Amino acid sequence: MSETVKEKACELLAQSLCAWRLSGHVARSSDGAIWIACNGIDISVEPAPPGVPFRWMVTVAGRKRGAISLPAVLRQVRAALDPGYARNKVRVALTTLVPS
């Protein structure tokens, strides 16, 4: 995974905390992992090792889970930092604009 992707992922997580109105800190470590500290919770986001079906690994409270994409990382981080957040699922269906 390129350094640019890791940098942009770090910035995305930092901006997401702002958008969620959460006060925290996001930083990159020397090994490329992204560390998030917020509400007394520490989270690590790092690229997944080769050979696994995930792109990212998210560690919260010692539990490591895979994430297939950055939206999946954001969902896991938001759930850990804001347990009262009600997740919304979006369903897309083809239909006519005006019911007949």
C-alpha cells in the first residue's frame, strides 16, 4: 500500500472525527499504522498483511477485525467511539419515478 494512500486515510479519519463532532487525536506511527485516541479509547488502523481478504485491520480494545474498504474502517471506528450512534442502512432499488 502506498504512502499516499496511508496519508489520505489518516486525513480522512481525522476529518471524520470533526464531522462526527468527536474530540480526539489521529496520528501515524513510524510503522505506517494510524492511531486514533478519542473518548478514552485507543484504536489502531493498519494495512492488512498479504494473503488475507481484507485491506485494513482495525484493533479496538485488543480485538483485531478486518475491513475490506475505508468505509468499513469508518463504520468500525464510529461504532467504537460513538456506541449510541444509530447506523442507517441504505437500500437502492430500481423503480419508476411515478407509481402506476
